[in-house]
Amino acid sequence: MHTLKLTTIGSSTGAVFPKELLAQLKLEKGDKLYVIETPEGILLTPYDPAIKDQLKIGQDFMRKYRDTFKVLAE
């Protein structure tokens, strides 16, 4: 379990992430972190939830036209 420390940054409040947590999340300074509300609480993730929906649509499309993509790949 990791603990984040809140600190003042200008007129805002920011969180300080331990190096180990940044490495585990594969995050670097300047990366985006998405905040998602779930029934269990708040989820912090480096993955854009909108991309998941787009990938699902693409996978469904490719599955529907599987034979066409096979011929195109030859």
C-alpha cells in the first residue's frame, strides 16, 4: 500500500507520488493520470478509459469482417 502526500503547488493542491509507485504505474513527470469513480471508490489509472471503448468497437468490426481482412492480408 502506498500513501500520497498532498502539498501546495502555487494556488492549487498536488499529490506527491513515491518513486516506487511511479515505476509500478510506468509514469513519468508530465504523464496523464485518469481519475475514475467506481462503486468501490476512486480509481487512478494511466490508461484512458475512452480508448477501451474505441478498441472494443474496432475488435467487433474486425470480427464481423474477419474473412475480408484475411483476404486483404494475403
